[in-house]
Amino acid sequence: MTQIHQTSIISGEARIGDNVAIGPFCSIGPDVELEDGVTIVSHSVVEGRTKIGANTKIFPFSSIGHQPQDLKYHGEPSRLVIGCNNVIREHVTMNPGTEGGGMVTRVGNNCLFMVGAHVAHDCLIEDHVIMVNNATLAGHVHLGEWAIVGGLSAVHQFVRIGRHAMIGGMSGVENDVIPYGSVVGNRARLSGLNVIGLKRRDFDRETIHALRNAYRLLFAPEGTMSERMNDVAELLHDNEPVMEIVDFIRTDSSRSICQPKLEDAA
């Protein structure tokens, strides 16, 4: 049974699923869709053309779906689509897309957004992502599944962060981060592979060993990146995670690839 607190303001045009719980002092706009089992604890606003997937829980003082912080936005009917089973903690902000970015901001399933996290316009966030307290994404950022963005970190617009990557706390990420990579620093540099995360997700020793070999070859001081990629692709062509890194680097991007310091690549 859906439960709506009497102090909340819910548009009559909003689409509210079964077993939705909306606590006190919330505001739900006319173009909002809340799927079954959504919980909005209290003091939160959901506006715009926003869809929130089943069993997602939103904690107090979150602002979801208000217009983007982009001066090029002129009221176009863009959307924010949030998947299922997400946890959105206090003071989180998420904005819809813009005409310059495909008109949609999209969040996957089973993600955790801790206090004060910000998801800007036109971001694409895949499943099982974690954004730690006060982590922020600029526009058009792509976060691969299982990526973790550490507390007080900021990601530059148009940056891609690959699957299973780890962004250390208080990092400024200006360049693309390879899948399985780990970065840290004021202007983030690759510090190695996210080995702890790989072990937690039951990657076998052989796969981790192959990824380590590929990392050393890709970021060795000898030759060009193109030459090193070709060598890795030839040597480890049958290893899917390794080839995922190679394909990620080969994909066109407006940002360069985050590199390690020379001593870290050894």
C-alpha cells in the first residue's frame, strides 16, 4: 500500500507505483514517475521529467531532477532516468540531460550515492557504482559498472571511468581512467590496478596476473602507446579483461588517458 505523508505536496499528474512511501515535507512534480517500492524518506524534491526505478530509497534533503547547471540549457524537455535498487543519501543532487548531450542523464541499478554526491547533466552511470561523500561529476561523465569515486573527488566533464576502476579520495580526475585502474592525487595519476576490488569480486589469480602484465607493458617507457597496445593485444588477445582495457584506450575520446608516473609503471 502506498503511503504519502499529509505534509508532502504531490502533483496529481505524477505517476506513483505500488508500495511507494513518501515521508513528510517532500515535493513531487507533475512529470515524475516513481516505480513500485520507491521510498522518499523526507524533505526531498523530485522534479522534471524524472523516472525513479523500483525499490530505490532517497534520504532527506536530496534534489533530484531540477534543471541542469549548464548555461546552454534553455528548457528543452530532457530527462533523468534512475534505475532500480539505488540508495541516494542526504543532500545528493542529480540533474537531467541537455540538448548537447543526448537529452538524458542515466543512472543504472544497485548504486550507492553517499552524502552530498553530485551527478551533473548527461552523465551515464552504469550498475553497482559507488560515489562516496561529496564526490562530484561534471557533465557528460561515463562511469563504468562497479567503479568507485572516493570522497571529495571531482571528475572533469567528458571523462570516462572504466569498469572496476577506483578513484582515490580527494582526487581531481581530468583524464580517462582505464578499466580496473586505480588513480589518486590532486591531479590524478594512475597508481596501479584496483587489485583489492578485483579480489573482492572474485577475479581469479590468473586474470589478475594477466592484467598486471598488461599494465606493465602498456605503461612501459619504451615505444609509443600505439606500439605497446599492439604488443599487448597480440600477446594477451584471449584475455577478455585485458582486451577491454585495450579497446577502452583505442576508443575515441575528448580526453587523454590517465597515465602513471614513470616509477609507478615499473
